[in-house]
Amino acid sequence: MKTSKIIYWVTTILTAGMSIMSGSMMLFNPEMSEGFKHLGYPEYFRVQLGIFKLIGAVILIAPKLSVKIRLIGYIGFAITFVSAFIAHTAVDGIQTAIAPVVSLILLVVSYIYLEKISQ
């Protein structure tokens, strides 16, 4: 059980940390605005996604939330990471879609171990 908790917290903190960094960059880094334009997304979507990433990170790491509420965060991040993979691959090729794949793998491992430690 102790190993499962360690794996869960490491993958969850990595996922949340990456989401906090990317959400913050989406809100405050002007280069991200250019990146979203390059992918064909409107400016408001960058801001919206940045805010949702920050909220989702809090949902994943908040200790007192139920598994059902955390599931909302996992679903939102899964949709985001799959969509990012598709967008990057469609516009610039699959070699640019490594980050969303790594994020999705960490998310899936985190979810699997959440289920293990919640039983």
C-alpha cells in the first residue's frame, strides 16, 4: 500500500505541477498567445484553458475532495491532453506532440493508483 501511495502522489504532483506551469504560462506568457494563434485557436480559449488547468490542478491535489470530484479533474485533463495531441499533430506533426502524451501517461498512472489507494 505504501508503494501505491508514493506512485500516486508522485504522478499526481507531477501532473498538477505541469498543469500549474502551463496554465500560468497560458495566462501570462505572450509567446503562448502566438502559439495558440498558430494552432488556430481564438485568444479567449487560451485564457479559458489556462484558468481551467489551474482549477484542475487544485482539484487533483486537494486532499479532502472525494474521488467523484477528482474524477471530474481527471476527465477534464484527459480531454485536454488528447485534444492537445491532436492539435499539435495536425498542425506541426507528431514530433511536436510529445508533451501531451507524457502528460496523459502520468495522468493515467495517477488515476490507476488513485483507484488502488481508494479501495
